[in-house]
Amino acid sequence: MTLGAMQPYLFPYLGYFQLMSCVDIYLFCGNLQYIRHGWVNRNRIFVDHKKQETRYFTFSVVKDDYRKNINQRRYSDLKKDCDYLKRNLFQIYRKAPNFEEAYNIIEEAVNFNDDNVSNFNVNVNSVIARYLGIRSRFINVDVIEDKGFIANFCQSNCEERVIYLCKYFNANCYINAIGGTSLYHKDVFLDNNIKLGFLSTDDNIIYRQQGKEFVPNLSIIDVIMNNKVSDTKRLLKKYQIV
């Protein structure tokens, strides 16, 4: 059994969905600290293809105690931000080859009447994942009511937390994004009878955008706007586990 876990980000990049697709169980972990200027409430898309200009789109979050977790934070004006995003996508991507289908999926994803940051993002990513045919089992750990689970999850450091998650869900393999190589150590996992791997997205992923030069690592929005779903599914397989 292979496990993967990440915070619920807002319309994240392709690699996020590659990780979702390569594991048996994928955990959305909203009970981790919200970090400003991270990827929880924003991502990047094109705003001007001719000028090769990209920009962040951001959903505003209610000001609150910085120590609160993602699942304790709320979007401050969700309808306004969703409407603004949709208007921008229409203006920017309306000539994209898969615009109509992708726009409808994005509209479905944001049509969710819950301003809790974690819940909203989990829904967004679940809708996109279903569209891409990802069949992993998704679990939102925020809704687990087991008090023992909550206590162990909250009190452990990063490495201990992940090892605990693997044991809790009976996983003998854990896959993390490549950015976690400094946080997790294969020998420590092996001591707990767990194989550790890191997903590295292929450097040569290129698809036709509307600009002159390819810009990598934009939001999944850019990917599905410019690719038929069958082509995006092929892109999902372009990674290595190291």
C-alpha cells in the first residue's frame, strides 16, 4: 500500500496531481499551519501571452492568528474571488484549445458553498482529479474523529508524523514531493519497515501554450486549458520516483 500526503493547495501545479495519481491513498492534510504567501490560497497563470507575462491569482483569507491551521482559516470573499478568477480565465484563455471543457470543470470546482480554506481546496483538487481520471482513494484527515490519531498527528515532528500516518493507514511505502528530500530520510523509514520515495517531475515536460516560449510549473489551470484530457493524462505519467 502506497501513501502520499500534502496540504490542500489552490489549483496547484501538475506535479501535485502526479503525486495524487501514483499512490493508493492520498491524504489532504489541512490540520497543518497556514503559511502566508505560500501555495494554499494562490497560484500562477498567464495574464498576457504575447508578453510572456504570468501573475499570481490570489483568494483573500480572513486575517487571523498566524498560528492557526489551514482548516481553521476562512476565505474572506469567496464569491468575489471566484467570479474574478472566472472572468480572467475567460479573457486570457478563451482561445485555448481545451477552453470550454476546462472552464466548465473549473466552474464546477469553485461552485462549492464552504469558505473554509481547507474544505474548499480539497473540493477543488478532488474535482480536477476526477476529471483527470485519478483513481486513488482520497482522505481528508480533517474529518477523522479518532482522538488518538489527532493527538499523534499534532504532536509529532514532520518525519514522525509521516511514519505515524503510514502505520495508521497500513502503508509500507510513502511517496513525497521532491522538495521533501531534506525533511525525510530513507534509513529512518526503513527502520520502520517503510520504503520512502520522492517524486520528481520530468524536466522535459512541454506542451503548447499560447505564448512564444514555454513557461513551466504554472497552475493546473494552464495545463488543462491547453491540453485535451487524454494529453494531460499522458503528462501525469512524466515523472520519476527516486
